[in-house]
Amino acid sequence: MRAGDSEGSATERESGPTALRIVLGSQLRRLREAAEITRADAGYAIRGSESKISRMELGRVGLKERDVSDLLTMYGVTDADARDKFLAMVRRSNEPGWWHRYNDLMPDWFQDYVGLEEAATRILTYETHFVPGLLQTEDYAMAIASNGRPELAGPEVKRRVSLRMQRQKIMFRPSAPRLWAVIDESVLHRPIGGRDVLHAQIEHLLSVTKDAPITLQIVPFELSGYAAEGPFTMLRFGEPDLPDIVYLEHLAGALYLDKIEELEIYSRRFDRLTVDAETPDRSRQMLMKFRAAL
């Protein structure tokens, strides 16, 4: 998208700063390439380095108005209206998201995920141990966050649960993403929080999969563990400048995969999971049976 077209995109109008930063970085890259300017020369122009330009274009750092203004001049964007719109977007990309008040609880790599989750139009997730975070009840989330001792939960644990509940609000807004969740059957046998908490969690799954834009499938034990080794999430976006992303979380951080060959692997794995899993209707029947047995 050209700098002068900046008011048209739904992603720019509705999503948070993380997505907007990536969109802006992509636009800057296209402008630089059209002007046939190297990253090294662009970095020199803003008293930086080739690495800095690379990080800006990938949306991995915040954008400074002065730097962007200098780059627009270098790239030949002289129209005053186009420049004003572009710089207004830069200012918006630097506004803190709603999750800013939880920054002390979240490492940088997870802040990026929350921002991208806000902008996604489709969320495909596979879980092997827990109900996906966007579908957890507050008591279920509290049991996980407190390591099974909610009665001992301090202020920090309660804020972590509050953050998770805030994230769930995206599923009930007018522009809610489509969530497609596949879970291993073992999740339903794991008594997180005890019988009453699990019972309420299953009730919640039955409720949200009936009305909200949510699809849930359950992989039965006999097919468990074949299609994928562990949990992962794929985020897909309506904005062309935002590539699909696979998110993999581990104990020390997270990986964000966006190479075409990586996306194809995980896309095929998710397709295989949906084939191995019970259909959404059969999965709801399984949930009803689990609820009755508790």
C-alpha cells in the first residue's frame, strides 16, 4: 500500500500498535525498494545502521517520527497529505495497547503475541494439556496460574488471570476473529481445579461453541500424538502486509515462524488434526458425555 492510501485499511483502523508497526515497516520497505536504496544507505541517512532499518521494516522496534520523516524524504514521498497520514499512523503505532498495564507481568515476546492476536482474523490452535487460553473460565485459568493452589494466589497471579480474561474479549467484539481450536482428549480427563471447576469449564465450552465464532474439535485417544508433537497456534490476518504467523511457546520464550515452508508444514499438520479429530458436532457430544460423567 502506498503512503497516500493509509486511511483505507481495516487493520490500520481497528487493530493495535503491534500490527500497525508491522504494516508500517512493510510499507517503508516497499518505498525503499522502489527508490532503489539499500538498507545501509537508509540507515546512514537516519544516523543508524543497516540492522536498524531491517528491524524497522520487520516491525520489531518502535518507529520514531523523525526517522520516518527523514526516510520518507529520502524515498521521494513529498506530498504533504501523504506524509501527514503516514506520520499519524506512526504516532498511533507508538500508543500503548490495552495490555500496557500488564507489561510488568509479560516478557517482550508475549507482548508481541497479544498485539498480533488482537489483529488476527483467524486463530488456529492445537492444545495437548489445557483448554486453550481464549476458552478458559476464570476459575480454570486461576487453577493453572496458581499451580493448583488458588487459595494461595497473590496479587500477581490474580493479575495474570485478569490479563487472560481481558484477552478473551476479542472473541465477543463485532469484528471477532474466527477461532478454530483442536484439543487432545486428555485435556478433558485432566482435573484442573477439581471436579466443579472442570464441570464449569466444559459447560463454558458447550456454550461458546454454540453461539460464538468458535469451532472446537477433540482428537480421540486412539489418534492422539500422531499429527503433531506439541501445541502451536497459527495467526492469520486480513491485511496483506501481515504475514501468517505460527507461534510456539516454550519455557524460556517463544518462536514466531513466518517462512513459507514453515507455514506450509504447520498448515498441513493442522489440516491433519482436523481430520483425525471428531467433527465439531461429535466433539460437542463428547463434551456432553464428559459433563454427565463428572
